[in-house]
Amino acid sequence: MEIESRLLVGVNVSDAPNDKGQLKPTLEAVSPVIESVEAVLVDSGFYSAAAVVGVEQPSEGKAGPMIYAATGRKTHGRTVQELEQRADPPAPGPEASIKERMKHRLETKQGRELYALRKQTIEPIFGIIKETLGFRRFSLRGLNNVRTEWTLVTLAYNFKRLFHIGSAPLAA
């Protein structure tokens, strides 16, 4: 999903029991029209050290996107410490694990601001697809059929979104 327009730019359906191995295939599903992806915001279900390394590695002379992934579950609500303005924590040393570096990334001001966008962008899209479009379950069976059905659902969402982006408010 592209944050400013809230358009879905890649569609990926998998029959994997969890999303740990789905980060790279999901990013590979992004339309070739999108020339570059700078940052990727994913929940803890997509996080694995191997996935992060595989995606962030430079390839074809281009740097990979920066991944911002939660590394574990977080309780609802915020603590006083989270609400206080604070300086970014010191960067972990070169011996730090990928998980420690990812945790640090999300604790920086930039990381917190970027990751906060996830809950106000992608999560409402799922709500719109469920409530407004009325899509709550797949009608077809088989991975290829489900991929086709999900592609049609996301296409319908994008058309609806494009209509709203292009429409001007009516004069009173």
C-alpha cells in the first residue's frame, strides 16, 4: 500500500500457515510501475531475521528498502515513558542481532512516526474491504482462484479510492 494515496500497489495471497516467509514475495508483488520502495512497515507476523536481511540487501545496484517491523506483541495503550519526549536511544553495536537493530529502529523518533502510519493506513483498508465492500470470506476455493478473487477485491477497493481522490466536494 502506498501511504499518501492509500492505494494498494501489490497483491499477494499465500497458503503458508504464517507470514514469516512472506515479506519478500509480498514486496515482489508490488507493481513494476512503482519505481522504488523506501520503507516497508510490517507487523510482527512478517518479521524474521532472514526475511529482513533478504529484503534489505542491495541488488542490481540499488539499496533495498528499509524494513520497520515489530519484533513482538505490544500491549494496547501507552505508558508515560512512551508519551514523554525523549532522545533516540544509542544505536546498537555491530555485534547486535538483527532483532536488536530492528527494535532500535522502532524506538527512534523516525521509526515511531513511520510505524504509527501503519495503523492509520493499512488497517482501515481492511475495515473498508470488510464493511463497505462487504467482503468477509472467499467464495472460491484453490490458491489460484483465491488469488484471482483477492485481486478483484483489491481492484474494486482501488477504483473506489481513485473515485474519492478525484472527486471534488459539492458546493452547498
